[in-house]
Amino acid sequence: MTDETAYARAGVNIAAGQKATELMAAAVQATFGPEVLSNIGAFGGLYDARGFKKMKAPVLVASTDGVGTKTKVAAQMGRWDTIGQDLVNHCVNDILVQGARPLFFLDYVASSQLDPIQVATIVGGAALACDEAGCALLGGETAEMPGVYQPGEIDLVGTIIGVVEREKIIDGRRIQPGDAILGLPSYGLHTNGYSLARQALAESDWHSPLEELGGSLGAALLAIHRSYLEPVRHLLAAGVDVRGLAHITGGGLIDNPPRIFPPGVGAVLRRGAWPEPAIFGLIQRLGQVSDDEMFHVFNMGLGMLAIVPSEHVALAQTTLAGDIYVVGKMVAGRAGVQIKKATSARS
């Protein structure tokens, strides 16, 4: 008879979960402001909502998402400090498109066998991104489920809650033909398209530097999902009339923008009006992927689109000098996206 418990023999190590919580505690608590009334490990996170009294008509905005098979890239590279940041930033952007500021975030990390250092590193990245967004990492779950997840596999999911004044909700209803489409650049794939990317690049060396990428393939694939919270805040504070925002995630530049279009309005994007990160060209070439599919799967270098009246373009460019591109315009017709060629990138 050994000291090993029956639960441990079944593949679940309670001590590993406790150790992970201990390792991540400081990083999580660093995101707590005075609104957080609970401590790490509580059954539920407590958030003081008295600040809403200062708002006229507060509306809560919620979203849940994950990082998909980007976790497989992290595993292959043996690097876990970035995907937690990816998760938070993705969720922040999802509620940002409706004008919401983040309040608190909840994470879920699951695997077949818990590695406390690995889990703490992932959650530490999430805590870092929460802190940068002014968002509390209010709680979460760390699950060990042998038989559900394959050895070495990690699943990472998050839920975010934010708030916006009802009169300041951005929902796209005021978009009209003639409006300009502005693009905010991405850092790479962000958190979408990794199943196709991994297939296309499966035979490539992910560790050695590539001149066209300015670094290794693995580093390019792990480039952090950018948060657009600050640039969008700057646009709104400058008085730019942002009529619609589209976060370019799964479905790429084809499926995401129409989610905010009113009836009878479509978009024309001018390929070449913004710089496309070299990683996309590499995936397309090695994977023999068509242009149509590339734009349907990836963000192609544009992580967020902002739709503004044409007369506000100059103000937007001045506000975000060098970090925004005029990438297209809204047109009358079916609420889809057409990709056409442009001659040069304009910032």
C-alpha cells in the first residue's frame, strides 16, 4: 500500500491544483481594485457595483471566448507566458466593439494533468493583460480531466464582463454608404486560423530565424493578440464619430464586418491599402491557400475595423498617427465584403 490516493491513481492530483493556486495568487491579486470584495479561492467573485450610480443608464456587456489551437503552438514552442494575454485581449476587444469598458474577467484552464508552473504562467499572462486593461481577474477554474484532454493538451477559455452607457453603445446602426473604413493593424494571426496555419507550416523549422519574418516562425505564430482598448479610447476622446467597430476574429475579413452592417449597406476593402505581415504570405505560399480563403480565415493584418464618416478620417489619422489605415469604404448594396486591389498602403 502506498501513500498515493485513489484520486491520484485515477489521474487527478489535488496537490498540483493547490500549488498552481499558490503560484498564481500574487499575480491575480495585483489586478484587484477597491471594487473587488472577495479573495482568491472564494466560491464566487464579489464586485462592488456602486460605481454604476454615476452612470445614467449602465448596460452590462458580456462575452466568452478561447484561444483555440494556438495552445498547440505554445506547447510546441514550450512557451506559456503569452496565451493568457491573448485570451484577455481577445475578450476585451469583443466587448469594446460595442463601446464597453472591461470590469472583470474569469478564466478556465483545463488539461489532462496539471503542471502548476505551466498553469501559473498562463494565468500570470492573463493577469498582466487584465492589469493593462484596468480589469480585475475576479476568479476562474483550473481543471484536471484525464481522459477528456489528451496528454500535453491545454484548453483555455475566458469570460469578460464590461459596462457601457446605453446612449454610447456602438452598434453600427448609423453606418451609411460613403463612410470610411479605417483599419488598426494586427500583430499577426492573433487567436484565429491556427488549424490551417499549423497544417501549412507543419514541415517548417519553427525555431530558426527567418529573414522575411524578422525572427523565428514560432515567435511569429505566438505574436500576442493585440488589445485595441487604448487606440479606440483615443479616437472617441478626440471626438471621432465611430459608427461601427468590427473585431476581426474567426471568419476573417469576410464574415466579421457584416455583423455590424445595417440592411442595404456593404463594404469594399482595398487590398494593398495596409501592410500585411509576412507570416500570412508564408502560410499562403506553403499551404497553397487561395486569396479568398486567406481573407475568410485570417485577419490579414487588420485586427480591428472602425467605420467613421469620411469627414472624420483626417482627425482619426492625426489621433493615431502611423497606427491606422484607410482601408476601404461603405457602399450601397448587399451587406457583404468585397476585396479589391489598391496600389499602396496609406496611413
